[in-house]
Amino acid sequence: MLLTGSPSDANDVLQETAVVLLRKIDQYQADKPFMPWAKKFAYYEVLKHRNASSQRLPLLDQAVFDQISQQMEAFDPVMDARREALTHCLKKLPGHQLDVIKMRYTEDIKPAEISEMTTKPVQTVYTQLKRARQSLLECIERKLRRGAST
Amino acid sequence: MSRPTPDIFELLEQVWEQEPTEKLRHQINELLDGDAQAQKRYLEYQLLHADLLDPSGPLSSMLQSSAAVQIEGPLEAREPAWMTGLVRESQAAGGQGEQRTTAGQVVSLLGYVMGRALASKRAYKAYAFAAMMLIAVVLFFVFDRGQTPSEQLALQGPAEQRQPDPHAEADPPAVAILTGQHDAAWNTPGVLTGNALRPGQRLTLTAGAAEMTTELGVVATLEAPCTVEFVDHTNRLHLHSGKLFVDVPARASGFTVMTPTAHAIDIGTQFGIEVDPESQSTHIQVHKGLVHAVPVEGNQPAGQMIELTDNQAVAINSEAGIRQASFDPARFEQGLSTASHRPLLAGDPARWMGQLTPNYPIHLKQSSEGLWVFAERAGLLLQEAIKVNLAEGNWEDRFAEEKPRLSAGTRVDVYLLHVHTLGQETPSGRYVLTFDRPVLGLITSGLLLWETDGPLGAPGFDYEKIATLPFASRRDQRGLDRLENRDDITVSEDRRTVVLSAVSLKYMDQVRILVQAGQADNTDAAGQQGTGLRRMPAEPVVPEHAFELQEDTPLPGSIGDEQAGAEPWQPNGIPLLTL
């Protein structure tokens, strides 16, 4: 999804990638790291997907997409640390923000419906979600910069 | 955090929930092009979404750990059983070769991608598919490279706390579950409601009554003193002595009770059977439907088979063979009583599960699909008005903003419907429930279900466990699908029949049904763990099947064809007698 830009596209690509991985597993050399190898195929599949789904414009242009996929290599080592930091940061989120985040992400409720349930204007829900994400990103950043892994 | 202007975060926020406009797309690409910092923030932003969506990610883990959920046994993992099985198997193998990192990485890659895929409508399929791929990949390593790296599986993600039970595979699969007890005492200790009953198990009920539900939905009510034994067949049961009343749904047609002197093969719905402990004589009486009875000796047919229908009874013993006996409607009082209070279920497979028990999520994991109905409370007096989704005054729009209420002072019986298909889409999934009393209200939304667990749920049952079921980590998935409006629930005009058409069962669906209470004085006994059975009401309530099938919507296995549909079973060479 980091590359496809949309969850449903990611889904398609996932399936394709898994199939390709399975097909190509014999090409994998045990002494090489697995992730880059697997990612290479994921990358090709994303490419293929982008070509195939021409009726729906991907978010990213090809050139930008290629640049970002290069970045992913460098990004890889910090993914776990970010996730760990997120665990910590979620606990610091104000209650009302955590509530909308829960509804949106674990319960898959659309903002319009959250608005209906909480009797808050839909714009407020969008704002709350946005603020929550912003706080989380900033908190993760702080946490990583401090280098604290506890 | 320094931000370029316009900020990539702001732009991505705008496109996250909706299709980007051409202008936005252009802005985003322009911003990202050649800007490593912006690209990094793009990845960070997408990763945040991904981690939040990940069912084994920080958010879900936090919600689950706050629920302090502890499920015993080998099925505690949130993964499907086959996944657990794989882990267990590979642990038994005990290998830990050089592939360990690799396998771990396979897991994390696929787990990672899976988490992301869950945002989509086809979330489950993607999950299952990826999980299958994972297994295929791991198996490839195991078999093709002679390594067993999958031990590492157990060290990944939520599997971390898993303690596979080494004895788990020694037990034969359960053929029935103890679904209710009433003042019951057993010859062995530790017989609890919710226990799995397995082939070879022999149980003697020394006092009270108990209810068992088989895999196919047969409900057998035992009255003490009574000894039963389970055999290696889900549709058979040994009755050594005592009284048994069975209620057999259409799909379990052929259910056979074996006694020392007879086999009673159910073709219809309800019959009582009793074995005299002294003479071993078997008394069989049919309350409704059709039963074939065969005298046996040493488990071999020892005479002609007889066909029994409504209100007919026979006594069978080795000396006198088959004799007509008097039909005594009160003879199987307890069984009849509980049967008359139980909703009638149609739809395949649909199971009555009696009392909601602490083990309930575990049982559900053992089956891949179906509808279960649990009794949560009986004779509950509402202390305050309860918000429901559907009730008198509004049976049509379960998404209505103005929720109808059941007023304080109403006395209700509460049932929990649970449809769980482990992600299989069941386009024809239709279940019909007919109660013997009017339905007063339905709770169909996930949020309202969680809210009413306290006031309406079974006391002592930890409802947070529901959130630990596979693919139930999204809390609103508990209710009917409100996003796509593809699940439908209707109530018949006489308010006794509920029809659930669950066409999009991505995770699981639950509905709480409030029915007018049958017995006002049930309050004390009702709802307590281990008291799933109800006492005989002063006047037995005979269910009326008021629901009529419409001709253009045939319901396989529904109440309407329960009696007509079954082909009478006839053992070879045994002539059939009728009374």
C-alpha cells in the first residue's frame, strides 16, 4: 500500500505478489536476505498493476513512484521501530481522538457514520482523525529522535 | 517538525478518504518529486495507516490487551486453526535451521502486507489468501530444503504468547457440547456446561437434567438417572439407561439412539426414549414427526422395524419384541419443556447452543460456518428503557437514527444469534428462527451490542472474548453489516419469526433478540451459568409455526419442509411395520 497508494490496489498487488513469490521461490538463494528479494517481486507486481489499471489513475506518477520505491530500502530498518513507537504514542492520545481512531481503523466505520454515531459534524470527525494522525506522527518522530526504545 | 508548504501531510490527508482530484494529484507528485524528505514523510504517513489497520498491529493489540482476554486451550490464537496446527506441528518437529530468519521474514512480509490489505472490502479474502501463501511458502522450506524454519512462526506477532497444547491433538473431535444443566449432578466431577463431549465418553447424570447439542444440531435432553455414551459418529448416541428426549432438525435426519434392545432412528423432529435399567426394555414415543424403531440384540437387528408417528409409542425388549405402549405426553416433561422454549431453527447449518458459556468462542472456532443461537437471559425484568435497533413502531429501518426503546418493566428472554463463516461468503445464507412468543426487539448494530452486553447479556460471560474470535477484531463487525447494507433481517407479521439473510459475512454477525418472557418467575434461575434449562411452565407452550414460506423463496431445510423433506431410512431386508 505504501506504493500503490490505495488499500484496494494493495490488495490486488498482494495477491499477485504472493503468487509470484510462490512461483519464483526456487530462484531464491538461501544465503541472501529475503526481504529485498521479495520486495523486488512486489515492486514488479505493483508496476504491472499500475499498467493494467489504467482506467483508474494511480496517485503517484511513475517517476515519483520509482523514487519512493528506492526510498523504501532505506525506510525498511526503521519500520519496526516506528511501530513500536506507535504503540507508545497511542497510549498518549487524548481519549476522544483515540475513540475516532478506533472506530475508523479497527471497526472500519466511515467518517460520515462516525459523525452520525457521535452526533458531531462530519467535518469535526475528519479534523479529529487528522489531528490524531498528526499527533501520532509527531510523537513517533520525537520518540525515535530520543532513541528511546523502552 | 518542519514542514514544507504546502505540506505533504495536509495533501495526503485530503486524498486518504477520497479519490484525488487531478489538481491534488499533481500537487502531491510535484511535492514528492526529487524531495527525499517529502518521500520519507509519504512513507511514514502510509505506514501509519498501515500499522493502525493491521489487525495484529499496535492499535488492535492495545484494544485486545485492555480487554485482558485469556482463552484457554490450543485454540487461543487469533489465527485460523489450521495456522495454529501448522505452528504446533512444526514445533513438534523442533527444527531450527538456518532458515529461521528467512521464515520469520516471510511471515513479517506477508503479515505486513496482510495488515495493509485489511483496509479493503475483500479484506478477509486477502488475509486468507496471504495466509495460505504463507503456509505454502513455509511448507516449501520445510519439505524442499529439509528444514523446519516455521518454528519461528510462533515467535512472530500475536503468536508470541501462544502456548500450544501438546495434548490437543490426542483428543478426538467433539461430537456434541453440553449446552445446559438444571440442578444436574454427574457421576464424575468437572462436567460443565460448555464442555465438549467426545466419542467414547460415558456420562451418568445422577440428578437433575442436562441438555446436549450435537454437531448437527440435535438437542438431547437427559433426565436423571440417565447414562449416555458418545460414539465415533456425530449422529449416533448410546442410551444405556434412563430418559432421553431428542429434538432433531431436518439436516440431522437419521439421528439414531441406540439402546441395549433397540435402535430408534429419527426421521422427523421430536421423540422421547427411555431404557429401563432393570429389564433393559426400551420405551419409544414420538411427539412429532417420524421414527423408525428396530429391536436389536448385541447391536444387530433382531426383528422387524416399526414406523412410529405422532403420539405413538412402543415398548421393545428382547423377550416380547415390539409391543404397543401408551403415549404419555408428560413422560418427557423436561425435554418437552425446554424444546418448547427453544427457538426453532432453520437454515443450514443452524445450531441451538443453549446457554452462553465461558467456552463459547472456542467452540465457534471449531466450525467453519453456521448460525448459532445462545440463550442469554430468561425472564429478565428491564430496569430501565433499553435502546434497540428494531422494535414495535419501527421494524423496517434498522439504521434509523431515532432508535426505538423497550420500556422499563418489560420482561424479556434474550437470545444471541451468532453467524460465523470465517470469511466464507454465503450468498444464500438465510436463517429462519421461530419463537413460541413474540419478538419485542432486535439489536443489530455492533455498537449497541457491546452497549447492551451488560444489561442484557449472560451474567458471568466475558463478552470481550468475542473480540478475540478470528476476524472479529473489528468491534463493529459484531453487528450486521451496516456499511454495505447487505445483511438483512426481517420479522414476520406475527412477530414470532425472524429471518436473517446474511449475504456478506466477512467476519461474523451477531444479533441480540429480545423475546417476550415466557415465565415471569424464571428470573432467579435464568441466566446463571450452568442453568441452561428451564422448568416446565405451568402450561406447556407448544410452538406455533406461524411463519409461512413464500413460494418464490424456497428455504432449504426450513421449518416448512422439515418433515416432508427427509427420505425415510430403511435398513436392507427389514420389513416395515406400522402401528
